[in-house]
Amino acid sequence: MMSVEDAAAAIAAELARPPRAPRRPRPPQTCTVGCGHSASGKRTPALRPGGRWMEELGFTIGSTLRVQVRDGELVVSVVTED
């Protein structure tokens, strides 16, 4: 069992340690197309990206998005109010 002095020393060492730099959210490099279900019960391809990295790019909760399809790519952007 740890003595009171040892516990106090451990706490002091923890407090003396410099704080860690905040973690930088990183977007995923790849993802897998999952399965969604339509109203008729048929399986449909689905993507569910998520993470703090999206907020850094302006994709905040409740944002309106524009989705464009071109040359086998999905381009998702935030609709800005002009």
C-alpha cells in the first residue's frame, strides 16, 4: 500500500508535469461504405462521417450541406449564407 508521503509525492509530480498539447483532430484517410435501409426495407449504401475534424472545417451541428456528385466523387460543402 502506498504511504501518505508517497501519495503526496505522486500528486506533486503529476501537478508539476507540463500539460499536454491539445490533440489535433485528424480526418480519416479511408472509410467503408456501410448499409442503410430505405422505407421499403431495401438495403442502400450509406456513409456516416463524424468527428471533431468536421467542426474544424465548418461542418457544425445543424449546418446545411450541399452535396455534388462528379467523376466518381462526392463533394460535400457547407452552404454559406450570403
